[in-house]
Amino acid sequence: MLYIVLVLVLAALGLLVAALITANSLWAWISIGVSVVAGLLLLFDLLRRRKKRAPVEESADDSAEDASDETESAEGEEKKPEDAEQTVLMPATGELGDAEDTPEPQRGGDPGEEKSAPEDVAIVSELETEIVVVDEYPRYHVTSCEWLETRDTIPLGIGEARQLGFTPCALCTPDAEIAGQHREKA
């Protein structure tokens, strides 16, 4: 349908150019008529897609109700509906706990964020000490962090990492460690 509309719009453009070159208003009116037909086809296609989508949504609602009826088995156990599957990056409710209280890595995910002291943040933001990040994870780490294991790392300066929005790892506490090293040198 979109190809037909595209052809009609291009034809309308060609007719408009012809009207301007020949100074004939008939071509301009034909161009307007072709544009209106293209608009009506788009509107018709939109309505047709909505109408097609409505029964699918209704059947999805019906199947969701059926699934909720099936979630309780004969033994009284509750099964998770198919829609309730969680990814590794989004743990199910209650699995995550309080990330700030537990520095261990969450199941298959990134470790929590270090609670950095404001004076440590001020120091490390100015430095360009090299830390590492892992693609698709929001934390930065010192190279000796146990969470890194065999993951591919990307070296960055700590100031640059903070500017890019990375936050410190709760396991290796890079802010506290690097700020402490900087204080010892000074």
C-alpha cells in the first residue's frame, strides 16, 4: 500500500512541476486530486490495520485470562504466565533485593554501585587514572576486580568514564581505592 501511495505522491509532484512549467492550472488541480487520493489510501490503510489489530488484542486479552486461570495447578502451586518471563537484566520482583546493601553481583548481572564519599568523587573526577569498563554494563572497575574474570574490558580514564555516565563498582570500590592511592602520593 505504501508503494502505491509513494507512486501517487511522485505523480502529484510531477504534475505540479508540469503545472508550473506550462502555467496550466488544470495540471495543478489534477496534482491536488492525486494527492487527496494518496491521503485517502493512507487513511484507509491505517483504519484497516487498526481493525486487524483489535481482534488480535482481544484474543490476547482472552488468552491472558485463560493463562491466569491456568496459573493455579491442582496442587495449589502458582505457575508464572508466559508473559511474566524475566530476562537476566531484569530480575523478577524480590530477586534483586537492595542493590546498595549488597555489593555482590546480582545473578548474571552487574555488581551494585559503590557508595562513594563526596571527597573521593571530587578527587577521582579530576584524575585520568586508567580504569576498565565492560560493554553493555554501567559500572567501571579497577583492573583487579574479581567480577571482570574473563570479560572483555575497555580501558578508559576515570574522569572520562564518569563523564560518560559510568558509576563505580561496589565490589572493587574504585573511587575509594584510587582516591586513597592519590592521597598517599600527595
